[in-house]
Amino acid sequence: MKKLLFLIIFIPLLCVSQTWESVNNFPFTGVHHPVTFSYGDDAYVITGSNTDNVYKYNSITDSWTQLNSFPGGVRGYAYGVAVNDKAYIGFGSDSSSTHPNDWWEYDITSNSWSQLAPFPGAGRDHPAMVNVGDKIFVGCGSNASSTGLSDWWEYDITNNTWLQKTGIPANGRHHPYFFGIGNYAYVGFGHGSVSGPGSNPNSSLFIYNDFYRYDPTNDSWQMMSQFPSQARVAGTQFSYQGKGYILSGDGDSHYPLAQGEFWEYNPLTDTWAQLPSNPGNSIWAPGSFIIGCNVYFLLGSNKWTYPWTFPKNIYKYRLGTDCGCTDQNAVNYSSLAIQDDGSCCYVSGCTDPYSLNFDSIACFDDGSCIPAVLGCNNPNAINYNPNANTLQTVGGELDTSFGLGGFFGINSTAALIFDANEDCILESAVFYAQYQNSIKFEVRDSLGQIIDDTTHAVYPGKQRLTLNFEIPAGQSMRLGIGTQGSFLYRNRANTSYPYNIGDLVTIKTSNSSWWPNQYYYFYYDMIFQKNCQVPASYNCVNVNDCQDPGDGSGQYSTLADCVNACVSTYVKETNEKLSIYPNPAKNHLKIDYSNKNNYSMNIYSLSGSLIKKYKFAESANYISIENLSSGYYFAEIICEEKTQRKKLLIE
């Protein structure tokens, strides 16, 4: 028995910044099965989803331009490949599900089209298409006659001729993965009509994970090591510096992969290495192109959403070290870079907007980010948290750009589901409104009972609204609205649940009955706050003047202790005599303030509440206290901006 050794290599993230980065969104309507290729600093997106549109991307300006339409008419499931300054495009089907066999050349430098010799075989959707030298090889695919073709054709660019070659020695298939490396074409995976290598026995759809190399010099095929993960179909692929790559797509049941898996194939060792998955969900029928050292991943369909959506997010991933910043004065200078890719940055700092020390002008992350821990950081407070480092932090999605969405005016019960470890305050959030409206915003507990609410007028566009929701500790609470037909914006793809907000609040999911982990409702760039529960304390800041500093740091824990201290200090420093008697008293008090006229007296409870106010024109005065309850009080005498306090007992 022949035994196969499957080797999976996990590449460490060392010199190359092997993380995905966002670039500007695709500004036009999203499509699946786009034809994508690049030339120099530019890239092109052609057709897809039965359209004839042509778009050009400039990586220097990170901008898009629409060009003249594809002359072959509307097309879906078409394919193309760039060879030097020309691109070759064909196959697919039109809006009538007819499979044309026309074949087109696009002159990139002159932005012009020429029709070439038509393909002599059967037209088809999503075939494999690989460039090797001055030849283009096309095969596999599907049409009305077959869901899995296995033929193989060679197009001679120089002579504009087609020649049929030996077909793939395996089950026919459509939507395989493919790429060219050196003098070989590589083809594998895909969707066939019968069970085959990697097929899921519990699925009626037959997806494969076998992989083959074609040698044009002798028109022969060789089976390579079987792919070390599940079978897959309908992703994107490319080659770079002698290696092949496959990215995203559907798994062995033709449902989306759990993540947009990214794999690198090394032909020298016939092994696969897994790289970081694309951000968000796995995408069906996306596109990709290479500019410099970066692969750009875009378009396709997100089947995790219902209905399926067409993301406009574009991400790039650096594949090699020969492109980078070549300016030694930059904080991200790379000694390995040969070609400057325009990435030089001169300000380092924390680039995570959720961190405590986020630097909005930093373009290079220096690893200094401090995660925000929301809580009371006052050691004098009753609810002191020794791990807390902030009383306020942001949370949730910061804006709507992370995925597809739209204004939602149907369900007034749509909400985010969240937990709170402690009580806190949702101070404000950003909302996007389609129309002017009056909307009730609310927090409910897990049983649907309103905890707090407020109503605001909203206007078309973006706005931050003050909420001041007092949120208790609890599980599965709901953050939503109470107004039917709100037409506020919500996203329906590429969410990142759970959202941890300062280790105090966790937004777990939404309450959507369809795809709860794909919907994000209404509340963006939220500001959460935590109040410290500080006990009263007092300082004798001036003679006969007690004040609570508000942070629990006062010298005296009660107002009575502070008043007594301040009074005794004042009496030692003044020659004026103040007498309040009898003390204890029952019905009347006499106030004798030597040499003083036009003074006033306030009587306070021990807690500091004002009980009575009196004004006097003579130095000696009688007042009735019959209406005061028994207990201790403070008498405060105020004259010429001087204050004295004495403690009273009323029996």
C-alpha cells in the first residue's frame, strides 16, 4: 500500500508583516466571479454577475475608475489571465445562460480590445485558466451538458491558435483552484458529478481535494500530494515568487468554510502551509490580484448572510520581503526591501482605536497598545477595581465600513444582545439615519422589560446622540429601539462578535432570527462609562469651612467630626463671642453674638440637609424650635463672610 505523508507547515510571523490590511472599499456594485488581474501599479476588475463593466484600480492613490464596457457583452462565470501588457478573457455565460466561445485580448497600455480566434471546444462556466510561458491552458468547467468537464486546451498567444491536449486524469469538475509556477500548470479541487477524493460522504454534492501538475513539454499529468485539509471549491488563486496560493471559497459540502482559509503551496517540497485567513467570512467566487508584494482580495459573495450579500471590502496581504519601505528615516524601514512600495511611515505608536493609548496620527504600530479596562480606578471608592485603568472607553463597531448593510425600517425589536459584568453607563453612540424621524432608543433586560430609554429626533446622515443609559450588571440584555420604521443603518455581514468592551461589557450577537452573528444593529462607536461609588469625606479647608473633595480622600469620615474640628480651631483664633443656649434645648434658643448685627443662621441635619434659615438684625435673638424633631443638628452662623458652626441637641 502506498502511504502519503501530509506535511502542514505553519509559517511564523517574522520579518514580513503577515497580517491583512484594509484599503478603500470597492465603490461600485459588488459581483461574484469577477475577472481580476494587475499590471504595474494598477489592477482591473472585469464583468462578473452577468455584467459588462470594466474597472481600474490605482494602488498609489487607492482609487477606482470605470472604463469602457467589455465588448463581449454581459458575462458571468468568465475567466481571464494577464500576460505581460495584455490580458486574455473569455468563457462564462450571458444573461440567457448561453455559453459563448468568443476569446478577447485587452491591450492594457492602450485600453483597447481585439477579438481573437474563438475557442473551438464547448463553451463553459468557471473553467481553470493558467498561463505558462507564451501559452494559456484552459480546461474543466461546466455547461448545460456537464457539471464536470475534464478536457484540456492550449492557446498559443503568438500564433492565435487553439489545440486540444490530454485531459486531466481524474473526475471532471468545475470551479477548481489553479495557478502556474515555472514551467508547470497546477489544477485541483473543485466540484464534480460523482464521488471522488475528499468528497463528503454525508453530502450529495461532490467536492474534491486532489491536486495535479501538468507539464506542457510532454503533455503529461502527475498527481501531487493530496491537500491536507477538507475539499473545497469556488475560491480564488494566484502564484507569487515560485509558490502557489489558494484562498477562501466553500468547503466539502459546498457551504462556506468556517473561515476564509489561506494556503501556500511549495512545489519544491510538494507541501502546503496555512497562512492567516482573510478577514470576515469565507467568500464564494471572489477575485484577487497581485501588486508589488501584496495580494489584494475582493468581491465575491458572502453566503453566511441571508440573502447572500456582495461585500465591497478590499483587503491586502504582504507576501514577500522584497517590497517595503526603503527610507532609513522611517519607523518601518525594511533592510530586506528592494522596491519601495509607498508604505513608509514616520510616526509610530498605538494604532488600535480601542486601546487606552490610541494615537490617531500613528501609522506604524509599535506594540505599545494598552487594552482598556473599564472600571473604578479610585482606591477610596467602594467599587474600586485594581485592574481598571479608565472610567470611559469606546466599543462596538466604530462605523459602517466593515461590511455590507443598509437602512432598516421593518422590525422595531431588532437589537444587540450583551452582557455586563458590573453596572455601567452607555453615555452615547453614533447612529446613521436615512430620514428625519423621532426614535425611541432603549435597553431591555433578558425578559424584555425596559431598563432605560430615551427619545431623540434624528436627521439624515451621521450623528452622535447622548443616551446616558444606566445599565445594571446582567446577562443577555438587549440594546435596540422601540420605534417601528426607524430606517437606521445596520450591517449584515463581516461582523466580529463577540465585542469585548473594556472587560466589562460583551456584545455577544444580535437577536436576528435568520443569521444573528451576521447582523449588527444601529449602535456604532459607543462610549461606555463607569462611575466610582465614593463615600462622603470632609476636609476643614478654612476655619469653620468643611468641604467634601468628592473622591473619598477627606480627612474626616463624617461632617460632624469635621465641623467640630473647624469650630474649635476658629474659637482659638477669634475674640468674638458666640453663644447658643440652652444646649440641649427644647422649645427656644437664644443666640448671642457679641458686637454683631445683621447676621444669619442656618440649621442643618447631621447629613448636611438644610432645615431652617434665619436672619437677625440684633446681636441677641430668640427663636422657636418647637417644630424641630429631637436629635442632633448643626447651627451655622454667617456674618461678614465669616462662618461659625456649633453642634446642637434638641430634646
